Amino acid sequence: MKKHRKKTHHRKIAVAVGALAAVAVPTAAMACLDTQDAGRARPAAARLEIPSDPAAAPLPEQAPVPAAAPAQPVAEAPAPAAPAAEEPAARPADPVVEAAPPVRPRQPRPEPVEASAAPAAPAAPQAAGALPEAQAKVLELVNQARAAAGCPALTVNEKLTKAAQDHSADMAAHRNMSHTGSDGSDAGQRITRAGYQWRTYGENVAYGYSSPEQVMEGWMNSPGHRRNILDCSYKEIGIGLAQPGQYWTQDFGATR
């Protein structure tokens, strides 16, 4: 079974705040339609941006996305190689696009940091070679798509990676594909909790895809998830994958 969701957020700056959620088709992400079907997998995506000039950019308005019937499929993705055990009941065999309403995450409050005589140098981005094989392949496919669209390659960030892997593990443990964690957290709260000081971020999630190629095809066939992958404003990425059920997470971001 396959599912995917997409979610993108842009952070508040000073007085003005911009938040926007986009819907996508991949297995999981936050800006997508969220319609779980008893026989199909789904994608979802979400997005949030913070204007660089808080006083000049008013908060964009976005019409709420009507809730989708739990059993009504919206769009089909490539059929998974083999059916997986469903969540509490039975798992869908084909990916289905899910949509989530616009999300306006709160701007995280940075923790005060004590000054030191010699501040430590920032950690170098994690190399693709340090990732597990499946996640490294997803990174390769993401950067190939971005290069074709004229966007710079993303580098792996260990904090985004932790947030993505923890969310995949949480979804697998509860057999629930969602941008909302079992503790009620959203993507912005999770990456902030991991220590990432974001200016803008986005998230794609999915389940049921047995290979990096399949999950990337599902995401790229969904406008919302594709938008996250090809957003040139993102500079870094974290990729998670957990079993059982093959729950995938992509967390994109750019620091302040």
C-alpha cells in the first residue's frame, strides 16, 4: 500500500507572518488532500513561508480545503509491489492523495544562548554517503529533479534528518500516516524541537512504497509534493524511513 502527504511552512518574522499549506500527491506530505481509503495508500504535503520583509508582506489568505470523505480516493499513484498490512484494519494496495487544510505554525521562540569566548563552528552538512542506502537514493533523485528545474542541490542536515526519522518511526509505531505526530506535534514543532532554527520549511510523507524510485515517482506526480521538492528557497533536507509499512518522511528547510 502506498500513501503520501506534503506540508510546507514559512516562519513568522517580526510583526508579519506568512503561512501557506499546499496539497500534494506523494505517499505522505502536508499540503495534500487527506483522504484515507480502505484500499489505497496516500500522499500528503504541507508548506509554510515567512516573508523577508514582515512589514511589507501581509499574511496570505488561502481558502480552506474541504474535508475529504475517509473512503473516497482522490488520485492514484503507482501500485505497490506487494500489499502491506493495513493500519488498524486493512491496508490499501494503491497510493491515494490526501489533502490537509492550510496550517499556520507558530513562530518558535529561540532559547537564549550563553555567549562564549570562542563559539563552536557550525557542523558541516552531512554527506549523502553517510545516509542509509534508501535515503541516499532519495536525496540523489531529489537533487536530479531540482537540477532539471534550475534549483540548487539540497544538502543533508542532521537536525532535519533526526526530525524526519523520528516522525517516520512514530508513524510506523502507530500505523498512521499524518503530518500530526502521536503527541499532537506538527512538522514545525518537530524540527524546532530537533534544534533547527528555520526561516521556512516543508514536509512530505508517504507509506507503502517499497523503493526510493517508487516513492519519488508518487511525490513528483503530486503538484503539492512536487512543489516542495522543487522549491528553490529550500537549502537543506532530512529524510526518514521506518518499518513496518515503509513510512517515508522528507523535511525541507532553510535557516534564519
